[in-house]
Amino acid sequence: NNNNNNNNNNNNKNSTAPPIKMESDWDQSRLDNWLQSFTAVNKKFAQVMGDVLKPNDTLWVHDYHLSLLPKLVHDDEIKFGKPVSKKIFFLHIPFPTSQMFREIEFGEVILEGMLHADVVGFHSFDHARHFLNAAKRILGLNYESLVGGLIGVLFHGRTVLVTMSNVSIEPKMLDQSLQLPTVESTCTMLQQKHHGRMIISGLDIAQRLSGVNLKLIAFERLLTDYPSWQKRVVMVQKVLLPGSRKADETNTIRELRASVKRIRDAFGPDVLDYEEVFGSSSLPVDQRLGLWKASDIFMVTPIREGLNMLPMEYIYARKEPHPPGVVIASEFSAVTSILNGALRVNPYDIQMSTSTIDKALSMSLQEREGRRYRDIDFVSTSPSDQWTRNVLRDLRDVTHEKSGRDSESQSAASTPNSGKNGRPKQLIDTTAAFLASEREASFTRLNHDVVKRAYDMTTNRVIVLDFNGTIVLKEPPGKYLKREILGSSGYKPPASVIQALTTLCLDPRNTIYVVSGDASETVQKALGHIGGLGLAASNGGHFSTPFDPRQGGRQWRSFDLGVDWDAVKRVALPVLSKYTARSNGSFVKLTHFSIGWSYYSCDPEWGSLQASHLVLELENELRAFDVRFVTLKGVVEIVPRKLNKGLIVKKVLRDVAAKNGGIDFILCMGDDISDEKMFTSVFSYIAEVGDDDEDIVPSPPVIGEGSNSHGGGDDAQMEDVSTGFGNQHITTGSGGTELRDPFYAFTTAVGRKHSHASQYVNDAEEVAHLLVRLSGENIPDGGVAEQERSSNFEQFT
């Protein structure tokens, strides 16, 4: 592998401070004979394949060893007038950057060989991007986006599909292997040998690209910076010497032995169980599985690597009912584009690796289970046969597209909203622009003292709060924006917020609703126990009125939005499943009134590219239904066209006003674009107060659930959503009410941004402080407490 040789020369390192070379300088004169042999082997395969290939056959070539084969077979087919077969070339190692690939004298030959396939596959979008750049810079080829989210390279008048797809372990084979008695005996032996210590395991080939020495340096730093672990942890590191690259292995082993001696001399022999295995590129499966079952953490830190199955094998070996482990993986490994629950490190950043090991060792059982939950589904349900079908499906898609394609070329991947964001700033040369500028200037930070005084002066109050990002604190994005759970997904509100809401709901003068885009199960799990609190899920389409815990559980009802949702699912889910299989880290989420496709955990460029094409395909497939598509925060959602959070807000305001003769205090807070309809609904309600009922557009009818629910129909028979302590059925128009004097309305965006809100607060922590203050409680020292982690990691913001 000549590319890896180049990488080796670029990644020389010593035991303390690995230097980073920004350019390569390597002698290619010794490669002449290699290229001749490489070409001869590929020609031999082409000769054999020419004899066995039949019309309509598909030739699938794996890895760089036969990268010339697609072109050689194609040339023979043209030369002898044979039908041209379909061809797939899948590369299982990283494709180097275009700058590095251009230094290879015969790089153009390799590229042309690969591009004679119909499909060129990779395990990571990074690798595919390097390939596309190399094709553009070396061969002058552009690429285009195809219908369905695929990428095509225009080559010799044909379109070559570039795809990303991953394969996992074979679960049936591992299930059989896990029953071997030697697995349990190996596990027991290791646990007894290192009794009382947590085990960090590693299994790597003794080559520089494996990054084993960087791993040992990070472990050494852990023992130095965190001395409490010196008696509580051991690293079991096995290195393999297959003999395939003797010079590299010899140099690497020399470094590793020096590091092992240094660590043992400083901290004792019990902290490091190091073993060298000669003559093999792997351990027997029973020994591997025994090591995985005994290990609390699996750590792999290559500085360049293709798809490594061992982290997935580790996760599967520790599936339920076994306690979960933690995977620490290098960001330079393709497996990090698959495993959402792994902790990611840059092996060159020793301090980062050290703190990550400490985090893994200290991790709670609940978080470990949550991280296993994110990965176990893919790991256990994506064997090679499923992967093969996915790649063959992409081949069918691209051959179909060649016969009828209508897509525009693009030279770079873009987000679904790129058309709106890249425009230059407009000059203030119109009245509208001037008014917008003045509105921006008047968009001020919310004054808590003013809100508190208004609250104390009023007696009929309505408070409407968004859930994620508003009363649930946001997690800092961190370095790995594309992979970690972001926003507030997987969290509950802080205890102080729950207590404040509980206190506020006890006041009969308050009507409080929390409105979320999540499923009703998620919202109920977090807040459903609070008596007197109204909940609205699915962006307000599914709601539960405030209830009295003494009178039974919650009743959930829905707006009738005129859409046959089961029919929408039948059409949309097959399309979504195709994109989910193609985009690792994506998943489909169903709520009462939405079908969502989350690409938060995908590669950001690939996920955005797929999302843009998904919307186009869904628009075509669902054109007969009254639905719309919402793209925000890594999610594409299909929702009824009439659905927005403003529906429930306006209904609550109308019901409360009709029941109590008006409202004198409104506080509405939200953090993202879906909450803008809440703000405009507040203004719309204020504008309609005093109008005749016949001039007011009624809220949609309600569909009840269970024996105590109501049917839809006349809006005058909708249930009162202002309180759950009565069963009044009232008219929900606002014509019979007037604004009270004094009257206060606060529409507040969380975060300073372009918004229809009148004021803003900086973050969700400021929202928490305000709620605590309104409830009469004191803000805890040090601010709002850390939120509680939930085990549900599949939530939308």
C-alpha cells in the first residue's frame, strides 16, 4: 500500500512530542518494479474475468489491490465487442488527500482504473471527498448531485456513482462463538489476574499507522495527572506482528518497548499488561471475545485507518444482559463515522486523550447504557449481506438515473438552506429595509425585574414555554459537532425548573403550557407528573390539558388537521428507509403528527446533502397530501401543512380569556424557528380581541382519545384547555372579551437572533432563573443545577 508508506513518513513521532510534517518527500524510484508487478496481477485477473463474465453480470472489486481491474475488463469488453458488465469498486482503506495522491507518479492510472466502475464506494465521506478532489485536480473531472442524494462523477460521457456505505459484524457467527467455553475462561482469567482494577483493552498491529505508542503516552499521562487511577486501572495491550512490513514493525516495536518499560518503571508492573503476538494479523475469535467481555473500555487510536471491525465486535460482545463498555476511537478511523456512542479523540492531542480516558473510567452506568443503545442496533443488524444489498441498490439507482436524469451540477455539497443564507447583505434603500433595521435595533434583552413586577400586578396569567433549548439547558456543542448528541436531546429540565413549574402551577391564577416538537411520551416522561401543567407535543398537534393528580391520569387529545397520516406513512417510510441505510448515524423518528429523519449524527456535509435530496424526493412522492417539510437542526420533518405551535397557543389564549373574562399577562418563550409561530399567535390573539366572532378564524376541531375524549366538528364544542380541574365546554373565540388594564405581553426568544419576538434572553439558564424568580424561590448558588440525563437518545429538538 504505497499511500500508507507515504503516511508513515508523514507521521514520525517520538515518545513525548510527535512532530507533524506538512509535506512529504519520498523516493519513488523503488516503485518501478512494484508498478510492473501490480499491473501484471491486475491483467491476470482481467484475463480470467473476461472468460467468466456473462451478459448482465455484476463485477464487484474489493480494495486497492485490484484498482486497475475495472478499466482492464472494460477495455477488453469494448475491444472484443462484448456487452459491458456492471462494475462496483469498493475501497476499504482511507483514500489519501489529493495533494498526497498527486505525488504518486502513476496516480492518474489508478484513478482511471477506479472510475471505469459504475459505483465507487467508501466507508467514510472524508475518503470519498478526497477521491472527488483527486479526480478534479488530477483528471479535471467535476461531480454532480443526482436525484436521491447520490453523487456522480462525469467521466468519458458516463456518470460514475460515488457512495458511502458501511458493514458491521456477523451477529450469528459471533453468537455461536460467544458460546465457546474458552471465551468465558479467557474472561475469567483476565479478571482474576487484574482483580480490583478496571481494564482498558487494545488490540493493534505493530505499525506506526496504528498509533499504539500515542495510546501508551496518553495512558502514561493519565497515571501522572490522575494518580487516583494508579491502583484502580490496568491497560491490557496486545500488539500483532504479522511480518508483512518488517521494517515498520521493527521500528514500532522498539518505540513500544521503550514506552512500556518507562511506564512500568514509574508506576509498577501491574498497570500495564503488554503482549506481542508474532506471525498473525489477528487473535483467534474466542480470545478476542474473552478480552472484550473482561474489558471496561476498548481503546483504538490509529492515525490513519479504514474500517476496523473490532470496536463493533466489542460492543456486540457486551450487549444486554452484560454490562455495557465504552469505546474510545480515533477521529482518523472510519469507524467513528458509524459509532455514535463512541468517545472520539485526536491521538496527537495527548491531553484530550487523557481526559477522555478519565471520562470513560468515571462514566455512570446510565450513560454507558445510553451510548451502547445508540450503536447496538446498527452493530447487530448490518451484516455483510445487508450491506451488499444496499450497495447493489445504489447500483440500480445510478443505472436507472443514467436513462433519465434531471439534476443540476454542483461543485460542492450544500445544506438544504444554502439558498437563503449565502446572499450578500442588502442596503437599507427601502421602507421595508428601514423598518427591519429599526426592529432589529429595538430587539432588546428581557428585563427580569419588569417581568416580575408585571407578574405580581396581574391575576389572570398565561405562560407558554418551549421544551428543548428553553426550559432544558443546552449542552455545549464541543469539538465533534457532527457526532455528539447536541442541543438538549436526551436531557430533562433541571430540578430547580421542575420545582418552579410545580409551584407556579399551584397558583389558580396561572395557566401554564409546555409546547414541544418531541413525541408525547418524551414530554410526559419529563414533565407529566406536574399537576396543573398543560403539555403539548408534536409541535402542538397533540396536547394534554392541565390535570388534577387526585382525579386520575392525563388525557391526550389531537387537532384534526385533515390529513390521512397512515397513508402518508405508507408513502414516506420506504423513502426514508432508503436514505437511512445510506446515511450512517441517521434514523427515523415517528411522533403523533410528524415523521422525522434525523441526520444529526451523520457526517455534516453528507447529512446535509442527503437531506436536501430527501426533501425533493418527498415533495414529489407526497404531492397528493396536504403536508409540508420542516428542515432545522439536523432534522427533516414531514408535518401537516396546517400544523404549527401557534395553533395550541392561540387555543389556550382564547379558552382562558373566554373563561375568565380576559387575560392580563402573557409570557411566551422559545428558542428556534418552530417557536416563531407561537410569538405571532400571541400578537394575532391580541389583535383579534374585541372583534366579532364571525370575523375570527376558529381553531381546528379536536379529536379525542379514550372514553373521556370529544369528537371534532364545531369549534364551539372544543374542550377548555385552560384548566384540567373542570369540564367546561366553552366558546373559544375572543370577540366577547377585552384586554384588561393593565395588560402585559412578553414574547421572548432564547438567544439573540432574527425573530418575531419582542425581547430575548441569552440562553436556557436565564429562562430557568426567571421561572425560579417568578415562583418566589431563590436561585441556587452557582446557578441552575446540571440537568438530569435521560436514557432516551432519539429525541428531536
